[in-house]
Amino acid sequence: MNNPDDPGTIAVANPSPVIETPQAPKPLLDPNNPPWGVLAAVLTWMSSVLLLFIVPQLCALPYIASHYRGMGPTRDALLSDKTLILILLIGILPAHVITLLIAGAVVTRLGKISPTKILGLNWKNHAEVWTSVALAIALFGITAVVLWKFGGQDTDLERILRSSRGAALTMAFMASVTAPLVEEVIYRGLLYSALQRLTGPVLGVMIVTFMFAGLHVLQYWPNFGAISAISLLSLALTIVRARTGRLLPCYIIHLVFNGIQSVLIVVEPYLPYFFKTEPRQTVTSIVHAIIIHTF
């Protein structure tokens, strides 16, 4: 022990108390104030569109090279090739997976942010679940009426559905498993969240509605009934995102909407067996009209 009166000893000063500086509170994760901007959202959207065009084509190249070697097949020949159509449809699945990986990297900032919180993938209460399901059923009913009354023109998508049973079932699978999640994350998750902060909610709703519906025009042209139906769905989904501030209700509505269509695609060939009289033609025509779905 040091003695302060002894000149041979050195007094050791008491160590200063450690002062802990308070840590800054973590920023709240608000879906309406995302960490990404409009540029990142638009680039991700453009990537998703390009992937839908490029990846299926790459998947089909080996088949085209082996089946049409030395030939220059016409567009009509390609569209009538059932095997090629099925390969192209299956090629959409890896495009969806890659799109989700890119979107996830942007949303979470490479895993630093919870996607559940920043996108609003949660419920406020249990009643909201049933409200979303009921709204999806109502939207499907309105869409069915619009397509039945005004959707007489044939489209490329309907020709794909009729090409083979495998193509129809593949499309039904994607419509209910991957398409709702991919489209909601891209349009109502990334795009709307960034746009509404820049333009305000009203203009943000209009822009996202136009972008979502506009991409489907090529699929449904010249069926104005189908174009009107997809525009209505896009508007409703984006309004729900604007009103709730969360993405999960939009996803559930889209999932149920597409799920009903997928069920109809699966059961449609068996409907004539259940309707032996004149109503059979009417029921079959209605189902043919409403199984155009929303990739």
C-alpha cells in the first residue's frame, strides 16, 4: 500500500469513473419511409421485367437448338409447339426466384433490416385477415362479370392455357405460389413505398396502378375486358397498400384472387360432367373467361 508521507513511494491516482454515453435509439422501420429510393426501386422493377423475358428464353434455347436445327421456325410455329410453351412457362419459376433474391437484397440492405417490418408483413388484428379474404372474393366476382360481359377477344395467354394440360397446371401453380409474392414485393412493396414518399400517396397509387396494368396489356391485348379487370385489381391492391400502410393485406388479397383462378384452371375440364343440360355451355364459357390470371 502506498504511503503518501513516505517520499520513496509513488501515489497512484484513483482511476476516473467510466462514463457510458447513451446509445442513439434505433430508427423505426416504417414501410412509408423505406431506406431505398425511387432509383433503386425502378432498377429492381426493370430487372424483374427483363428476367421474365430473358430467363425463359434461355431455358428454351437447348430445346429450340435441338428440335429446330437448321430451320427458321416462324412465330406461329413456336406458339403452336406445346413442349416449347411448357418449357417457357417453367422458365418463369427461376426468374421469380432471382427477382425475389434481388428485391430481398434491396429491401433488407443485404440482411441488415427485417423484411417483415420494413414491408409491413404483419396484421393489426385477426379481423383484418377475413376482411382481406372477403375483399379478394368481391374483386374476383366483379372481375368475372367484367370478363364475361366484355372479354370476348382471344389473347396469347388464353392460347397458352389451351395449349396443353401441363401448361395450364404450371400456370395455375405459379399464379398461386410465386406470382402474388413477387408482384406485391416489387409493385406495392418497393415501388409504391419509394414513390409515395416522393410524389404523395395519390400520385403514387396512380403510377403503380399504371405500371402494373401496363405490363399486362401485351398479354391481354386486344381483350379490353381483361385489361380493365387487371387495371381494377391493380388499383384496388395499391389503394389497400396506401390505406393500411402495410404489404401483407395486399399479398393475401392477391393470393386469394389468384388462388380462385388456379382452382378454376384445375377443375375446368371436369365441369361439363357436372352439367348435363343446357346450362353447361354457359358455365363453361364463364369459366373460360375468368381463368385469365395476373402474372
